[in-house]
Amino acid sequence: MRKKLIFFGSLLLGLLIMLVIYFSIDNILVPFKAAPWSLLLAYVFVVLLIHSLQTIRWQVILKTTGHKLGFGKLFVYRIMGYSLNYITPSAHIGGEPLKAAMLKENNVPYTDGVSSLFINKVLEVFTDGFFAFAGLMIILISFALPKEEVINLVNLLRSCYLLAFL
């Protein structure tokens, strides 16, 4: 496991260095320098809270199959998978095989690991769809949109639901 962790860490570090060199560090840091520290800290807090809650959900799903893993370990696996999602050309599912492999190294059978990831992803897509629908309703209620825009938003929402459940 340690070799795999070192390999993936090196890969991510190399990609980060490549991106910094390609885009230059100033282009990356300008928005952060312009933002107030209070907003940056609030953003980091919200992101960590979201990842923590999703890790707890995954931990509960694994407990129902009889596997107890610590929060810290699952949180690291989640962040590793989340990071891998952004360097693979997939629809945010590139990190799931990595998470399943990490679970297998902790004596969780591959089928149980994959099923827990599948259940977790379905719940994540469902909640994302719920919030997208709620956002659409707020937009429709708050603003007077032209009829064409309302139709486009509704069709976009339908497409998202269809893609989520295919």
C-alpha cells in the first residue's frame, strides 16, 4: 500500500508542478490574493465540512456491510479519489476504482467496497439533483425569466437526471 501511495502522491505532485509551470504561479494566485481571508477560510471550512459529512455517510454504508474503518483512513481515501477524479477524463468516477482498491487492502472484499461506493455515488447524485432542482425553483420564483429560458433550464435539469441514472 505504501508504494501505491507514494506512486499516486508523486503523480499528483508532478501534475501540480506541470500545471504551475504551464499556467504560471501568478495566474493561479491572483484570485486568492484578491479574495478576503475571511472568505477563503469560510470556503475551506465548507469544503472540509462537505467532505467530512460525505466520509461519515460512506462510513455508515460500510458499517452496514459489517466493515469498520476509521474516519481518518476513509477521509484520506476520499480525498485521494476526489483528486484522481480531476486528472482522469471521466465524469467524476475515476477515483472510485482507487477507493475500492484501498478498501481491499483493508480486508474489505472488492464486491463490498464497490457496492458501498455505488450506493454512496447514487446518494451523492440524488442529493446533487435535489439541490439543482431546488436552485431551479428559486430561480423561477425569484426572477421573471423569459419562457424560452425556463424551458431550457427544465430541459437541462431533465438531461442531468437522465445522465445521472444511466
